[in-house]
Amino acid sequence: SQQGEEDPQALSIQEGENATMNCSYKTSINNLQWYRQNSGRGLVHLILIRSNEREKHSGRLRVTLDTSKKSSSLLITASRAADTASYFCATDNNAGNMLTFGGGTRLMVKP
Amino acid sequence: DVKVTQSSRYLVKRTGEKVFLECVQDMDHENMFWYRQDPGLGLRLIYFSYDVKMKEKGDIPEGYSVSREKKERFSLILESASTNQTSMYLCASSVGGGGGAAYEQYFGPGTRLTVT
């Protein structure tokens, strides 16, 4: 079952613009993670945000978490062509031993 | 640098064959995972292991089995491959404690398996 659902499914922007991706989930979580996947490759971890945190930053990445709305957003500022990839959110289950991934947002950054 | 390696990037097998996918991690991680990834469905967990010789079913274990005889190695076995098992298979590992989903997972490059 897919716990997290990303929105939009696809996003195309120009280099230098900001990209915002959203993730909604259904049940309570302990943490939410964001991953990036370049075409045909494995996933790379970006950020982990715990349920008691509201916002987290890492370089040009900003993640917010709203547990009351069961949603999270990933903001990439000043995007670059190298940011072109698929982005996935992942949430843990109640037991905290499994991650469930959403379907991903495909981001294209045009130079 | 954490490294997770998978035995093959591309694999073509025939229906009914027994298939072994190998995954090795070099960071002494307790937890290891096998996912499959299909377009539009995201990643789905097949099996995971939190210790040597231990295994837990994920969301879609049917048609698969796993083996973890050594801490660094986690194998996925397709007992009798079928065409609906054509997919990208991704292995991951993470540190233990606090549950397998409490920490970031490190992924291998994936094995694209085609069953004809």
C-alpha cells in the first residue's frame, strides 16, 4: 500500500527557479524522508524529518512537515540542471521498521 | 563512504528459472532491504532483515524468498521466475536500532531484471 503520495507527478521548470514538491500520507508517522533518484539509478537520501520537527534545511533544500494535515513539502531553491531527477517521499509504519515510498515527482530543470 | 553493491546491473532470465540477486554492503549495517520499483507504483518492499538469519515480509513477498547468512550480504531469490517479476530491484541498508525505518537507507544501483 502506498502511504505517501507525491504531487505533482511531473514538474518542468527553468534553471534558477524554485521547485516545490508535495507529499501527503494517510496514517501517523515517526519520521518522513525524502530521496532523489537519477534516471536508472539507486536512490540517494536527502533529508529525514521527525514527527516533532516542522522544518529542516540542507543546503538548497528545505523540507516542511505538517502532521495535522499529514503532508510534507520539499523545496529546492535556485534549481540547476543537475537537479533533474525523480524525488520520492517515504514514511515509516507504526512499528517503525518499514518505509513506504510514494510514486515520486519527476522534476526536469531546463538549462 | 557507504557502499551498497548489487551483483548485476542488467539480467535476462527465462520463465521458470531460479534467479539469485545478491546485495553486499560494507558499512556493518544491521538492516538490509529488498525493493522492487515499477513505473507509477514507486518502490515496494519485498523483504527486509534486521539481523543475520532474520527476515521479515514486506508488502509484496509472494514469489520471493531471501537469505542472510552473513551480515554484509542479503540475497533475493526468485524460486521460479515469471514475466510479472520483470522489474527494477533495489537493495538498501541502514543502521539498526529504533526500527528499520528510523534512519536513512543507502541504496545500491539496482538490477534491471527481464523475465522472458
